[in-house]
Amino acid sequence: MSQEQLEAIMGLIVNAGNAKSDAMEAIQAAKKGDFDEADQKLASAEKALVEAHHSQTQLLTAEANGEALTITLLTIHSQDHLMTSMTFNDLAKEVIDIYRRLDQE
């Protein structure tokens, strides 16, 4: 595995992890009724997901250009981390919407 591929994989893991953490913090803020903080954390999660997608695109582009990507457990973990974070972020938005409705009642 090249250094560039390893850096892209680590970028996926770090940014996906940050996105999931921010989404969890957004839920906790909404639970306390702090919807401004929840919105800020969701925005931060979205930015982290964009960065993770950039890393993924880098890997996909390299492979499409004929570079062999060594598939390791680390590679699989990075993709799993991204997909889990994307799903968690979507769910966080729904949970926060529920907290908003409860707060309005």
C-alpha cells in the first residue's frame, strides 16, 4: 500500500469518526434544548463527511486510473466507518427534529 493510499484511508477514518462524534454531540445538545448548538454540530458533522468523501474519491480515482489498491482490514474498516457515520448523521437529524417538536409543545 502506498503512503498516499494510507493517508487517504486514515483521512476516511478520522473524518468519519469526527462526523459521528459531532452528530452524537448534536443529539445531546438537542436533548438539552440547545438547538443552536445542535445545528452547529450537525454542520460540523457535514463538513467532516465531505472531507471523508474527498478521501474516498481520492482512492476511487486512483483505482480508476489503474493504480492497484491493496485491500486490507484497514481499508475495509475505513469504508465501514464512513457508511456508519453517514447513517448515524442521517439518524441524528431525525432525532433532533423529534426533540424540536417536543420542545414546541
